[in-house]
Amino acid sequence: MNVENLAADADEFTSNVFLVDDTALIDTGADEIVLDRLEEKDAEIETVVITHSHWDHIENLEEIVARYDPQVYAYSPSNLPDGVVGNTQVLADGETVALGAMETIFVAVHTPGHRDDHICLYSPDEKVLFAGDLIFPGGAFGRTDLEEGDRDTLIESIERITDLDVHELYAGHGEPATDNVNAQIQGSLKEARKHEPKYAEG
Ligand SMILES: [Zn+2]
């Protein structure tokens, strides 16, 4: 399974956009560079999975649906733009989706706390985790000061992820991680438990 971040050279603020074997996308990002890269690569996008409905992850979605007519999966399709609803199917907790040339099976793990409709995608065979904005390499974790954010819920979600054996971590922002990934996830859990939110409550 080949994974490439199409937003690696983005100028504008955007999520990462992971292209799997030139046929599937995890998130669509918000920088037009993603659309240019897809055109350059002559990719045929069959499947798009949205980790959560924050704008920096979905701004390119309508254009990608218009160009490639893919099957889109999301935890809450109603949070996506009206124009893509006809292409979108619910991906609930524990449901699976096949991605890439080898049709690698990924399990959706509902992981709210950063956003209610947030899912991670885990491949038990490849030990790959697409983590969205739940956790990031180096012990970082998703912000909980946005609408629907909740630190205790985020911690519970990270706890679910620590049950998985992960060798490759692809988060929604920053570089991928392949070294001691399980320990890095434990680090994120520890940090999330330790730090009080920096924003005012209430
Ligand atoms: Zn987000």
C-alpha cells in the first residue's frame, strides 16, 4: 500500500490529504495544490473517506466529487456540503472500508472529542492508522477548544486507539510517524491527561 501526502507542499492552511495507491483519499484538504497534484498524477479517485467535517479537511470535497464521482464515506454525511450528499455513505464505528489497489480493509473507529463526527481508520493487516486530528506524532493531541470539542471525550477516544498495534501513523497535520508509534500514542494520551485546556471554560 502506497501512501502519499498530496498537501505536503501546500502554501495555505490545510489538513494533510493522503492518497492511497492513486485510487483513494483520506480527507481532501483546503489548498488547490491537492487538485493540481491529482491532475498531474492522472489519478482515478474511487473512494474518499472524511475523518471529520472541519473545513480544512473538506474544502476540496465538492470539486473532487464533481471531477471523479467517488464513493464518499463519513461518520455524519449531513455535516458535509449539500452537493456531495448523493455520493456519501455513513461509515459508523466498527464498519469497514476497502482502500487502494489491494483493497486493504480499514476499520472505522469513532473518536469524538475534537469533533463529534471524528473517525480514525485502522488497518489490522498493515498496522496503519489514519488518525485525523485526534492525535499527532511526538505526543501531541487534537485541540478541544473548537465547537464540539471536549477534553474528557478526547481522552476516552485516545484510550481506544492505544488498544491498537500501530506501525505507521498518518495524522491530519504534520509528518507521518513510523518509529515507536505505539509509544508516541501513549505519549499523546499522557499529555492530553496532563494539560489543562488553555481556553476559558463556560
Ligand atoms: Zn479538525
